[in-house]
Amino acid sequence: MKAAVITELGKAPHYGDFDDPQPAEDEAVVTITAAGVNHFTVLMSSGKFYATPPKVPFVPGSDGIGLLENGSRVFFDVTVPPFGAWGERALVPRDALLAVDPAADDISAAAVGNSGLAAWTALSWRAKLVPGETVLVLGAAGALGRIAVQAARAQGAGRVVAADLGGERLTALTGIGADAVVAIDGDDGDPAQRLREATDGGADVIIDPLWGAPALAALQAAAQGCRHIQLGHMADPEMTLPAAVLRSRGVDLRGYALFQCPLPVRQDAYLTLTRLIGEQTIAVDAEAVPLRDVGAAWERQVHGAGRKLVLVP
């Protein structure tokens, strides 16, 4: 089969030939129709993300949409090495397959996959969002943040504030669910004060894929008892956090990674997400890229694609 192939850890994949997967009894071969491009795949393929680096050669890609032999359309976010999602076919544990709402198209369903599931379940399962609460989304113009803004609104948030680097992508979020936007790179006063004003006194839930200075400003502007959900470190892997910031507001700091979420919760969340896409309640900003152009897609992801990239065989 044709696939994106990594032959050296830390290097971009090349488009070429790879063996077809041969499934065991508890595995399924999925014929790929669309596969998401995300930072997780880039990190994993660097060989620095796991204690035991992946064995080369392998096909990268953690999640995608495809068809089973019986024609059923499925989503998956777990694969059996070395057969990842960035090929014509992937090998997937049968108990890791998720149903897709029939109203969602393949590109949108793939685009909302890993990052959308993380955003939705961070709010519903990890933060246990209560209707009427105020949600602050950091990195809101990114793939995860954009879904988080819409997910917060769909789950009943009373006020949703989007924060990211200033620009059109940030201001556009007022059209899909944000009540206010805050440019974290602005020089108009203290960023914590700007976030506090935008959230009307502090957020009850903070969705944070950034860490670093933006997270510190958000914590300084948090409401009493705020749940801060930490999902990534796109801004900085480290931060000096004064103890008084946590104590004075009773902040509940919760780390989160999607694999920690039980499969039944992910299955229900994904069906809901794809149903909302079909109903046009949730919009994704996706761009289909031919699999043969995987090298260019990889470089765009590394340097900031600006929108969700989806590989199409």
C-alpha cells in the first residue's frame, strides 16, 4: 500500500510503499478515507515522547476515519504499530473503534477527532462543567481551542471567553460561540486583569493547551474554586507558579490526556460531536491535503498550520 513512512526518528515522513497490515482475530483493517494531522503525531515520531521510542520504519498517525470490510464507517484514535493512520490502510484494535454519526462528512469527522475529543471530554468529563459556569479557553484559535469554545457553548456554559494571539482567527471566534476574546500578546495593561474583566470576575473552568505565561495570567484571573484543565504546553513546557496563586483562589489544577478518558465516554462524546457537526452546531476549520504531499503537511504542522490539516489517500 501507499503510505507516509518514517524511517528515522525526528525526521519528516516520506510518501512511499509499505506492507499491508495483516490483522489478528481481535484487530481490524480500516481503509482510510481521512486522517488527522496533529502535534501528538509529530511528538511521538520524534522519539522523545515515550520512554521506549517507536521502532522504525513505521506509518505515523494516531487517528482517522475509514471503512471496515463490511462497509461500516468508523473512527479510531488507537492503532497497532507499525500501521498508523497515515496510509491507505491502518490496523486498529476492534475494541477501539468508534461509531460516526452519518450526517458528518469524512473531512470534518477526521478534523474533529483527536483534538475535538480532547476538548469535549476535558469540559464534560475532566472539568465536569456545570451549566451556567464561565469558561476561559487558552489557545482558542488552534484546532483544540476552536472546538473547546463551541463545546463549552454546547454544554451550557454561561459565558465563554477565548484567548490567543491577536488577529482575525481570534476575533472570528465571536461568530461561533465566544462572548469575548482576549489577545494574550496585547500590550494594553496587565494580561491577568484583561482576562479577569473579560470573564466578569474570573473563570470557573480554564482549558489550557499552552501552559507558560498565558496559563499563569489565567490562574491569576481565576474564580474561586476554578478547575484548570492542563492539556499541553504549546507556549512553554515550564512555568514558575507562586503557591499563593493556587491557595488564594482554591484552584483545582487537573492534568489531562485523552487516553485517560474511558472508552465508553469517548464513544459517546464522538457520536455527539459528529452529530453536532452534521447539525452545523459545531463548525471545523479543516483543509484536505493529499497523502502524497505528507512532507509539506508535516512542515506546516511543525511551524503552525493555522487550521486543521487532514490527509486524504
